[in-house]
Amino acid sequence: MSNDSVNWDRIAERFQAEMANLIHHEPKKRYGDDFYAEALRRTLGFRPADENFQERLLRGEGLTTESYARRLYDTSALDRMQRETAEQVAKDARAETRRVYREAGKDFADLLRTRCNEVSVPSRYRREGVAWAADLIDPTVPKDQYGNVVKQDGAGEAR
């Protein structure tokens, strides 16, 4: 028997047990024509409409009400559409953030290069450090796979 088929024998045993329970433990209640319906409801774990007005069968026997199945399908399709939309928005936002960071990095590196001269930074080693930092920040400067600046000699070859 596959996992998604209904186990009728188990349902029948529960139905008989619920009928016996109604007869022996609740004799004063008279269900009349509703006796079998009440026993079947209890067997299947039926819960009447809750605050969302969706009736449900809780036992997991492969049975469900039509309104609950429709609601479950509709909400899962809606969830899927909303997830796809949110993923696309996040992807676009990440791309925009990377673009803005690249532009800001270029602008900041250019600012460092223009502001750093012999008057503002008298030490040659500090000026070289500022120039190196600007190269690290600037996205247009070639870098190796580890993010280190690749020096190019006069012939245009990387060292």
C-alpha cells in the first residue's frame, strides 16, 4: 500500500471504537439521525470551521475537505509567488548595492589620490601607503584572486 492511499481498515476500526465510545460513555446524549455522522466526524478527527472558516480533517488518513484542500493549494501557490518575487527583489537590491559600492569606491579612491600630496602628507612612505590604500579601494585597479593589487610594469605585463 502506498503512503498516499487511504487505510480503510484503520478507519473502520476507529469508526467502530467511536460508535462504542458514544454508546457507552455518552448514553444520555441523543444524536438521533446524527449518531453515525458524529461517530464518523470523531473517527476522522473532523474539526468544524475555525476562525478562518476552514473545516479540517486532522487524522492524516489521506482525506481532506474540499475547502481545506482549495485553501491549502491557494496559499501554497501564493507563497511560492511571493517567495519568487522576494528573491528577485533581493537579487536586484544586491546588484544595486554592489554597483553603488563600486561607484563609491572609485570616487573615494580618486579623492584620496587628489588630496594626498607632499603638503598634506610630507612623508613619502605615508604617501605610498595612501596610494596603495586607494588602489585597494578602487574597483578599476586590477587585483589577483586574493584581492591584492597587481602591479603592471611599463610593458603592460602583470608582475
